[in-house]
Amino acid sequence: MKRILGLLFVTLLALTLTASVRADRNSGGGGGVGVGGHDDDERDDGHGEAIVQIHTLAASPGSVLGSPASITFESLNTNCGGAPTTFSYYLNGSLIGTASGDPNYTCTCTAPITTFVVSDGAQLAALWLRGQDNSIAFVKSDPSSTNAYAWTRATIALGPTSERVCVGDYAGGNCTEPNLCNASYIFGNFSSSATTGVLFTNRHPIRGVDAAEGPRTLREVEGKLKVNGDLDVAVKGLVAAADGRNADATFKAIVSCITSNDTGQDVVVNLASDPATASNRGNAHIRSHLTLPQLCMAPVLFVTNDAGEWLAVSGY
């Protein structure tokens, strides 16, 4: 891991994006270009078009997509007699545990909360959809219809980070009212579910483009972006740091510009190329034509997978 982090740090220090391009199609017959800065890589290709050339990109550090270490379920309920009540808890349709509802039969408005903890990290990791919405469900089995139930919530934890989800509140609340009678309740069977949203994820977004999962290393890249929108990017050795191979069938490029909208505000515009075949050694040659905005300031080039998640980026 230290070797990978060191490589990424060295790569970050080597970043080069030689220029910012301003393509002004309203001047000089539609072929003008303004370039921020000047160096040997700005040259004319014989057709009056300035070229921005990119030498080095930083490989992606990879998204951090974790799964929870534990899920703690809390249910506000009270038993007033009859057969035992069973609570069942589900993650993405799979049963992960059961508990008895109010085993002490308190039958009171100030009943203690029934707590059940799922702490099998391997079980949760096998069921957790990393980087996606997850479904948590609760089922109450009350054969005697003698259990008064108000709500169930789940606290999903990974290290020092935790998120609380209201799995189901009979009164339509947010699973926080501690008094059963104030919360409103139901006797008999009951079930509810909720989606968690995307949790425990650091996508390392840059200008709205998320990083792909897992760190990458990169040997070499050469990229040219012309003022007319012609893009040519040769990628060599863009592979997963874990095994030195590329599992993506295609690479794409995204050119990100800062431009102005109709009200004069600065906005980000991301333009994606056509996909290009990528080898398992991480080699690809991306050629595409992009329709650049009239003003393209601080251009950033991404190399992405087919899903548009960045694997390497210039300028960062």
C-alpha cells in the first residue's frame, strides 16, 4: 500500500496541463483561439488551429466503497400479553436476524426500545451493494395481535461513521418519538422497508466526474486537443494497482471546460468521447470529435471507463 501511495504522490507531482484554451468562433472567420500561457507545445498544425498537448495524467486513487461493520436495529414496541412477537430484519431481501418484541411484556407507553445488533461484518459485506442504494426491511409477526408497535430504525456503522435510517414509522414520522402512545401504534402483523441511499463512499469527484473503484497506475499518456474539437489520446499501461491488469473493455475520454451560461455565470461542461477498445495491459487509442463551447477555460482531460468513472486525470 505504501508503494502505491508513493507512486500516486509522485504522479501527482508530475502533472502537466500546458494551457487553457479559449475558442472564439465569432472572430477571424470562426477559427480563433486564445491560449493562457505559452510554451513549446503550442504550435500550428498547418491548418491555423492551435493545439493543446497533454503529457501526464494522474492515476485514480480509486473510490472508497465500504460495507458496514454493524447494523443496529431499534424498535419502539410493547407486549400486552398473548404469544411472543417476532421481529425479522432483512438486508437486500436476505434475512440477517430475528429478535423478540418486548420480551418483558411491559405493556406501557414508556416501553423500553427493543434493540438487535447485526455485527457479522462478513455477512454484511456479502449482502451490501457498495456504491449503490441498499434496502433494509422489517417484518413483525404478532400472532395474538397483542404487541403495540410504533417504529423501527437502523443505525448503519462503519468505523467512526454511522448513518441512521428510519425503516418504518407507523404514524409516518421519522422514528424518533420515544413515547409509544404519542408516536401512535398498531397491533398485529406489520412490515416496512426503506432504502439507505449511497453510504460509505468517497467517489473522489472532480468537476462532477466520479472516480472508478480501486486505485490505478499509469505508465504513459499523450493527448492532443485541437480548437476545432478533435481529440487524440494515446493511453499506455493504465491498469489496476492491485494486479497490474485492466478489466475494462473500453476507455473513453472526457474533456471538462469551464464556460459561461446565458446569464454570465461560470458553469462546468463535460464532453465525452466515443469509446475505444482497451487491452488488458491498459493500452488504448482514443480518437473523437467534440463540440467545444465557445469559451473553454481550464480544460481538464479525464480517461474513464465506459460508465464514465475516471481512471486518470490531468491538472490535479
